[in-house]
Amino acid sequence: MNTNLIVILTALNVEYEAVRRRLTGIRLHRHPAGTRFEVGWLDDGSCRVALGIVGKGNHPAAVLAERAIAEFSPAAVLFVGVAGALWPNIQLGDVVVASQIYAYHGGTSEDDGLKARPRVWEIAHDAGQIAQHVARRGEWAKDLPGSPTPTVHFGPIAAGEVVHDSVVSDQARWVRQHYNDALAIEMEAAGVAQAGHLNRSLPVVVVRGISDRADGTKTLTDRANWQARAVTHAAAFAAALARELVADTVAAQRDTSTRPHITERGGLMAYTNIATGNARVAIQAGQIYGNVTVGTAPERPPDLLTALAELRDMLKRAHRDGELDEATYEAAQAELDVVADCLRADTPRSRRTLLVALRRLRGLVADVADLAAKLAVLIAAVKELA
């Protein structure tokens, strides 16, 4: 998983541009099947975003969401766009975050009429909690033009294959009768939610700006430029949410990696903590039973050639994913070439040069956590050999 990357998908160009305006350092990413994504950073540099446009409808949304997930392995997927409101208390320009998504076109046609058989997806608990937190803080709206601040609503969204612009049509009556708690209606969320569900329940959050009321007045609201205004609000909320999702994912990973190994023995707790280099370890406890053992770390026979090949692959992935710019990537490749030459020479002098090259390489990739960790292990192994 790319813990600092969020995929954001949109259906319309106006939605795409609203998100794109919040990115810096944008570069084109071509998928082998022809899909074009753009990868950049949110303007404060806190989060990378892979941005794509899927077009209208749940089917293309599902296919391209699956493609984006496979290509970028993101921490989460956000779908950002406009929607029609289904309740009068929701104002034009408000933001709706889907707590549930109804695929409302599922049904069975019988002699006594059409019976609803919907599919439903709920927002992941942690993603929903983070979205609620972002809404409560209110900082997401501080740079929005005009006033008042848009309200953020959390509730079900209905997703189908029809543009709704009536309150008296058969489709409108069907939705209001069977999905009466839906706050908004649109055409892509069900496809994206299914793609997330099929990828180990990857968090998917649908963020919609309300641009019309799905009541026959869509032409008027479109003329008043409500699509652009509504999606500007949705993009602002999505950007703040993306930052928090990345921060939460990184923090959770850090907590897991630093937690000591604990086993239970007859109601007591045994701690195992392995430290290397100049690390210092302390345990605070009321009573300690048994022995305290200090020894060397378990042996890890270094296979430097294999590690070098793995480093090259990791470096290529980091460059492909935008974690390393072109200049840094080329400098890192040059250091790897020095490392390879030193390994082939295998002399005392070449080992010293090897260590220096690895340290320079670690400095170049210090911002990429997995590369820096891999290099730390490799440098320790080279020191032991020396």
C-alpha cells in the first residue's frame, strides 16, 4: 500500500478541474490500457493524489476504479463530484458525504409490480470517523469564496443510471418510495464502492456537492453555475479528508511497527525487544520475574546481490509513483551502480566505498520510508561484513 497516496476519481471535466486546481507538481501517468491519470501533491505537500476521470455511470466508474486501485495501491479512494438533492433542507452548494450507497436499480418484476432488490455499501468505520472529524473542525472551508459556509451532511446516497430532474416521474416516485432516507442522487458511487469492496474492502468515500434539486429546475441551476460552485466545495472537503486519511494511515502503520512483541505466560507478560546499533531500551515495571537477557540480534545472513536487485525494483516503483523526482532518481541510480561495482570488486577498499555509497543513497531517498528502512538494514549488514 502507498500510505501517502489517495486516488480521487471524478465523472465530469468540471469536477476533474476543481480537484486538479488543488494539486502541484502534476505529472502524467499512462496506464498500459490507455487510461491517463495525473499524479500530484496537494498544495501543502502533505498527500499525493492520483487523479482520474471515469465518465458518467456506475459501470465505467467500477472498471476504472478497479484499474486505479491496481495501478496505485492507494490508502483510500475518493469519488468527488456533483449530485441532486432529494430533501428540501439540503441547500445548493452543501456537501453530502455518503454514509451508505444504494444501487437503487436492482429489482424483480412480478405480476403485482416491481419489487426493490438493492445493493448497499456502507462507508468504512474509520474513514467515516475521519470525515466526521474534518466536518466538525470546519477548517476545510476556510479558503472558500463567499458565505455562508456550506453545510456537510452525512447520509445515504442513491446511485443509478438515470439523470433525475423531476419529482413526479415514475423513477422519482420509485426512489422516494423505496429509498426515502437518501439525501442525494447520482450515477457513479455504486460502481466505485463495489471496486473498493472487491479490493480487500479498501476505504471508499463519496463526496458530493449539491448542484441541483432533481426536481425539474436543473436547467436553471446549471445556468446559475451551481455545478462549478458545488464541486468547488466538494473538492475542498475532499482535499482536507485526503490529508487526514493519509495522516491516519501513516500513524497507524507507525504504531504497529513500534509496538513491542508481547506474549502471555500464566497471567504474566513477557516482552521481547530487539535493538541494534546505538539504540537504548528501557522497560518500566512494578515487578520483574525471571531473567533479563541481553544478547545479539538474531543473525540475518546478508545476501547483498539479492538486496541490490530489490533496491533497484523499489527505486523504480518509487520513481513511477512520484515519490522520487527525476534528478533524485538518476542520482540514486548512479549510487546503485557504484554499489554494484564495489560488490563485484570485493576488496577492503571497495567495501569502504560501498558503505559510503549506501550512506549517500540513504540520504537521497530519506523521504521514502520503505527505501530508507531497506537501506538501514543493508548498511548494518555491510558494517558486520567489514
